Amino acid sequence: MPLFKYRCNECQEQFEELVSFSESQKVECPNCKSKNTDKLVSTFATIGGSSSRTSSASCGGGNGHFT
């Protein structure tokens, strides 16, 4: 299950919730219990990009793959 970030439109609390994609629009604020919440846009990390290869090569990995 993915971890989503939310903001409550009632109390402005920001929080994270581990929910399935099908339930991601039905989240209750843990602070005020309102269901008037918005899912926030967030970024995610990937493995295998050019910066990963550079980082692992500089740490002695050399080939950019995890062992």
C-alpha cells in the first residue's frame, strides 16, 4: 500500500496515511476527524537513475548495481 500525504481543509493539519489506491480519497483527519481532506502532490524516489550510478561508483560499487 502506498503512503499518501494529506491536508485537512478544516484544521489545516498535514498528515500521512498508508492506504490502498481505492481508499485514498476517503481519508479522515486524525486531528479533527473531518473527511474534508485533500491529497497532496509528493515526489517519489527511483533506483537506477544516472545519479545512483554515480553515487554507487563513488562509494566503491563501480557498476551501479546493488549486491
